[in-house]
Amino acid sequence: MKARKAVDLKELTTDELNNTLREAEETLVKHRFQKALSQLQDTAYIRTLRKDIARLKTILGERATVGA
């Protein structure tokens, strides 16, 4: 799966961003578990997920400071 662009993420609503963040964090946990069991084929996807989560948190943080 390709990394999400920040421009595309900024078009989403705050609720959609929160849902996407939750799903990404759950997926990251599942992939880390699979990696620990040596069942994961694409280990680079974990890095992509971490960066996506960071992008989501950054955008949510920007919205929180602008809205305050």
C-alpha cells in the first residue's frame, strides 16, 4: 500500500481523520505481531504505517491549535 499524501488527508473531516488514525494504529499492531512471529512478508509496510500515523497526528494537531 502506498503512503498517503498530506494534501489528500487535509481534505478529510476531523472525524474521518480520527477513524483513519485508529484503523492505522490497529493495523500497525497487527503487522508488528506478524513480524514478531516471522509471518510478515512486507516489513517495509510497517515504516509506511508509522509515517502515515505521524501525518495524521500532525494534521489533527494543526487543526487543534488553529481551532483553539
